[in-house]
Amino acid sequence: FFCSSFLVLYLFILQQEVEKQSEQDKLEEEMRKRRERVEAWRKERQNLSATSSTDTTEPIKKWTLDDDDDEEESEKKKNSERDKESREKDKDKDRDKERRHRDKDRDQDRERDKREKKDKRDKDKREKKDRKEKKEKKERKEKG
């Protein structure tokens, strides 16, 4: 019982660490994507200003935080779905691991029970043999 409690605690701690790391990775990925979008927007703006310095009929689309938020929301939605799938997979793995551990414990218990039964049978046989030998010895003594 102590080992299984310890194992559950250990699995819980591992899961927390994995979740922390995945959150950190997600934040870093979002920051990287935002930098890329801003850099792409700046590059596009420079290219447009260089090519359209003579042609000013087309208005330049300005990048806004709202545009970035829309992209972020779609990314967050994708990430949350991915995270949900990942958590489900982790839960399935944990359930499988716990099931294997339970099965292993059950098998060990069965093996221990088998050994104990065998030991008891062997002990009973020895005691029966000893009683029989004592009885024969007693009978030989009475005859002789």
C-alpha cells in the first residue's frame, strides 16, 4: 500500500512538472510567433514603402494589436485543443501504467499465495510422514 501511494504521488509530481514545462514551451512558442509576425509586418511595410514610394494610390494596411489578438486567439484555440489531446493521452498513459502496476501486484500476490499453499502442503506431508514413522517405530518397539 505504501509503494502504491508513493507511486501515485510520484506520478502526480511528474505530471505537474510536465504541465509546467508544456506551459513554458507554449509561452515561448507564442512569443516567437509574435516576433515573427511583427518582423514580417515590418519587412512587408519596408518593401511596400520602397516599391510604392512612386505609387501612392494603394493604402498601406497597418498592423494593429487587434490583428495580432485574432491570430493569437486562433493559435490559443489550436494549442488548447492540442493540450487537451495531450492531457488525454497522458491520462490514458497514467491509467495504463496504474493498471499494469495493479496487474503486477495482483500477479505477485497470486504467486505468493501459491508458494504459501505449496509450503503448507509440504509441511503437512512432512508432519504426516513424521507421525507415520513415529507410529511404525512405536509398533516395532511394542513387537520387539
